[in-house]
Amino acid sequence: MEYNTTRVLLPIKEYGRNVYLMAQHLLKIADKVERTKAATTVIEVMAQLNQASRDASIDFRHKLWDHLHMMCGYQLDVDSPYPAPPRPLGQERPEALPYPKTNIRIKHYGKILEKMIDKALEMPEGAERTRFVEQNANMMKHLYRNWNKSIINDEEVLNDLKTLSKGRIVMTTDQVQLEVLKDLSPRDLATEGQHRNMRKKKPNNNNNRNFYRKRPR
């Protein structure tokens, strides 16, 4: 028994194996007039099998003739009402995208924050640089909160700031006051998850169901 897995792959699968064999038979017909008549019959069969695209596509017949040429390997010579489609060029594999290969020292802070800290190191000493560093530290605290919602440690955030600046920016909790963020306990995290699930639930349709119930006679 012959299985489809051992046969040639179908170029267009929606028409099935039998239509493909009919298209291949057209190449064996020597007379061009008879070949054109047979091709027209195959087009009618394809139109019956692809009724869904009849109303959706304006050039429905043109599409069918293009598909027939594709199934014949662009070797069909008939008097078609439409020009034969050009043979496509060999499909080459696209080149790989040049993804950045930079190393992020602390993943949850990201590369942009590292660039902001490098920008702060280029600034001269003064009040403007101090404010910019404090803004970066507060941004780090927010990013740290997104990574670890249950515990927020200002000392650890400032230690990470020292690490990202390669020891050139050293700040303590006595020197800078970071923004106060609410610590979420495990109970608060569970409550937040329950509220999120409640927002995803569908509205109650009991009133609509009662409307369609049969009224007593």
C-alpha cells in the first residue's frame, strides 16, 4: 500500500491529492487544444473545492489559474485567459539579525540603566549630578520591586548602584532618601492575584437567562 508520506509533497494542499494528479496529467497531453480543454475542466473542479474564496477574492479565476500553474511546476503550456505567473526564484535563507552581544551585569536592571549610570559618571561633581544619581537609584528601586515584590531593601539597591558604577558611586541610606514603596506581604500578593482573576471573569448573565425562560400560561 502506498501512503501519502512516501509521495511528493503537495505544493497547494487545499485542493488535495487527486487534483494534483489531474494537474500532472495535463503535462502528458500532447495536443495543446485538448490540454487547454482539460485544464479548463480542472479549473472547474478547483472552483468547486474552493468555494470559500469565491466571494472573498475578486480575481477568483485568476487565482485558480495561478494555482494550476504552480501545481504543474510552471511547465503548463495552455491558452489561459490570464498570463502565466513567473517562476519564483530560489528561496534563500535570510541573513541572521545582528543581535547585540553586550553583557548585562545585573539582569533585572537592564542595559539602559547601565548607560544612564555611565552618563552620570561623565557629569562633573555637583548638585545636578547628585540629583541625577538619586533618580537612577529610585529607578533601580522600582525595577528591583518588579523583580522581587515581597522584599525591598534600600541598602541592597545602593550596593547594586556601587557595583554598576564600578565602585565610583558610593551612597548610603544616610546620604540619600529613596522613595518609599509599599512592601507587599504574601497575603497582599494573594489578594492582588484574586483581584486580577476577578477582573478576567465574565459578567453574570443570569438576568438574560431569566428573560428567555418560558412564561407560565
